[in-house]
Amino acid sequence: MRSTDPNERRATHRSARPARISRRVFIACAAGAGWSTAALAAAARAPAQPGDGRWLFKAPLPVGRSEVGVATVNGKIYVLGGYAAGRVDQPMNHEYDPAADAWREVAPMPRGLNHVAVAGFRGRVYLFGGFAEQNRNAVADASAYDPGQNRWTSLRPLLSPRGAAGVVELDGRFHIVGGRDQFSVGVHEVYDPATDGWSERAALPRGRDHLGLAVIAGRIHAIGGRFNTFDFNTDLHDVYDSRTDSWQPRAPLPTKRSGVAAGVLGGRIFVFGGERAGGVFAENEAYHPGTDTWAEMAPMPTPRHGTGAAVIENALYIPGGGPVNGGSRQSMANEAFTVSREGS
């Protein structure tokens, strides 16, 4: 059905003529992202600390945003929904091209949501759940974005509505874990894109939301998160084995936090940022599954929560997020973390 909403029509029309932001306007936008020119120059010159990795400053988001979903498809990064420009139900969909270090606005989401769970698979971005209001009013929406066609397709909805869940792809299926409806849940549902069907799996032992989810060595790691509010952040770390449909505990996250971004690079899981009562985290901690141990890595230059980690080649990109706890401020920051192949 064609939308009758004039704002939605204008957004769709704008996506046909992409607006790009490159390094030429980076310094001008950096002030809005909370960076000084001196700080950027110093960071660019700073040598990497052995084994700790290093951060690179990239072209900022066109609009400061937080509580977004982040996914990678065909070598490009997509930032979806969230809080921006005084609204908590943005349908924005920004595409980032690392090769050009530039952004453009593409077809907006079917409706504006925050705290969506997104993942890329076989050329499409998949979106599950989210909140229709600020951190509440969970939905069961499911849809897929095709960059080649620049359009969205509706999918069979989740079995249970929730936002602030984690999602990963494993063996061609999506595992949506945890999140919150009115309270934190341990619900674990699996979506099969081949059949557009859902099934249930073993629930997360201690239900929580705003957690990090990552796949490494064929297993799903659920890390951190919180029980209902960031006053009850956790260091929990559970691992799911699909062969036995069971969860087992692993070494806890060194720093209790929620609203984190998690990604896999060089055989390790990296967990970035997060929020707490009174502030946000700059922490970057790496987990090695072979030794079941954590290591402290180079902290985030711009501490944030409410974003995601997207892997492109040998870098993890962290776009947007909230530079203070809660949703009162959003960041345009786009920073990439790299590790040497020797240290990976």
C-alpha cells in the first residue's frame, strides 16, 4: 500500500538523491560530534599501543543518532532507526561506504522505531522488533531491506514483541535473544529466511536486555546487559551451543555494563562502550574463546552507548550512539577500531 504520509513520501524522495558526507566536511561536523580539531589531529598522529589496537576517525554520521541498529551488507554499513532530531521514532536508514568514507540516506524503515535488532545476510539487512516509544511499547515487527532495490519487504513478525534484544546469524538462521517487553526477558527465537518461519530455542538462563550478542567458532555469546534498568547492569556471559540447544556460563565481562556494541575481529569478541547510572563507558574489552579470558584494549575515543559494531575487513566501525546515559543527547561520531594481525 502506498503511504499517504507526506513526511514519509518526502523521506522516500530524498533517498533517491543521496546526500553524501566526506572527509572534506569532517572537521566541520566533528564539533557537533563533540571532537576538537586538536584532538582529532593528535589522535591521527598517535602511535598504536602494542597489542591494544588503535582507533581511526571516519566521516561522521549526517545526523547525531542513538539507540540505533547497525548492520553490514556487501561491504557497506547501515544505521537504522533510533533517536534523532528531537524524535525517538526515527525511520532513518543511512548507508556508509568505507571505501569512499561517505554516507548517504536511503529508503527509510517501514515505520520509525528505536532499539531495533538488525543483522546482514546474503545481500539484505534484516530488522527485528524494537520500541515505538522511548525505550517502551515493544513491537513484533520484522522486515528486510534490499540495497539493490532500495526497498523494504515485510516478514512474518516475531512470536513475542520486544526491543533492545540481540540478534546474530548462525547457519543461515537468525537468533533473536533477550530484550524487553515490559520487563527483561530471556526469550530466544529463531527466524529462518528460507521459510519465513519462526521457532523457539532454549531461553537465555538469566533474561536481560541491552546485551551484546556475537558468534564465534559456531557458538553464540550473550554478554553483559541489564535487568530492566542500567542501575542493574551485569557482567554475565553465556554461550549457546545449537547442537545441544543449551547455554553454559563463561568468564564474565570485566566491566558490568549495558547498551554495549559487540563484534568479532581476528578470532576475538570485542565489547565496546555502554551506559550506567550517571554516565557512559569508554571500555573496550576483548574475549579470547580459546583461553576463556578477557583483555583490556584501547578505549573508545568517544565513549558511547546505544550503537553497534560493524565489521569491514580488518576494522570494527562504531557509528553514532549516546555520549551521555539515557536519550537526551546523540552523537555523530564514527570511529573504527583496528588490531594488528600479529596481535589478533
